[in-house]
Amino acid sequence: MKNMKKVSCIVVLAATIIALTACNKWDCNGDLDGMWQLTEWRDKDDVVKATKQDMIFYSFQLQMACFRKQGDGVLSFPYVRTSLKVSPEQVYIYDPIKYKSAGHDEILPMSSLASYGVPEDGIFQIQVLTSNEMMLKTNSQDVLTFRKY
């Protein structure tokens, strides 16, 4: 009976270790990781360029960012994804691509992200970043405010 308990404990311990190490794709961007809805986008002249009614969404995970717009309950395409570098002060978006078809991607210019609020240089300064709120500022002084969902 003692041996059976020991064997059971070893099996449970081994299964736990395997489960914990099987996937090493852990979130690596702290509070930035996850899905965000743009609630307001203001330019340097304090003019509102977009609000939450425009249904602009950002998603960050690992070294990737994804952008989408949703209107009239329908997802608009292209669903754009990019590479991502993050530091405590800055988010850098680069190399936008969209899925074309049959396993092929199309490389896009940075200007293709303008309608999502991403600047041509891809650089956002982090003004506020908590587990449920984010405010980003571009070098051209646009301010984008988000809520996590």
C-alpha cells in the first residue's frame, strides 16, 4: 500500500512537471499582453479621430501584435498582424503582414496601419499601462486610449 502511494505521488509529480514545461510560450509583455479596445484617439490638435464606436482592436501576445476593425457586427479584413518589440517605455510595431491565401502572407507598408492609429514609424510611448487601461502616445503627439477586454 505504501509503495502504491509513493508510485502515485511520483506519477502525479511527473505529470505536473511535464505539464508545466510542455509549453514555454508564456506571456512576456506584462500588462500589455491581451486584447484591447480603442476608446479614444486624439491628434496633436486635440481633435477626436476615433472612439470606441469605431470598433478598433489591438491584441498583443509574445512578439506579435494584431489589429482589426469591426463594423456593423462584421469583422473587416484585412486582419493585420505585425512584429512587436516592447520595453517599459515604448512599444515598437514593425513588419505588417496579412494572410493572403493558401498559406501565403502579403507584406504591407507601415502606412497600411494608419487607420488603426499606428504611426508610420511604428513607435508608441507608453503613458499609462495597467491590467485594464492603456494610453499610448505617438511621436506626432497623437494619444490613443484603450480598455482591456
